[in-house]
Amino acid sequence: EKDFQQFGKDVCSRVVTLEDSRKALVGSLK
């Protein structure tokens, strides 16, 4: 249970980081 929650948090933070970098990339193209 605890390991699964930690895994979920890790994935969430990775997705957020990916979104941020994607937005930055799109912003730099405009």
C-alpha cells in the first residue's frame, strides 16, 4: 500500500515535470 502510494506520487511529479517542460517548449516556439 505504502509503496504503491509512493509510486503514484512519483508518477504524478514526473507527469507534472513533463507538462512544464512541454509548455516551456511550446512557449519558446511562439
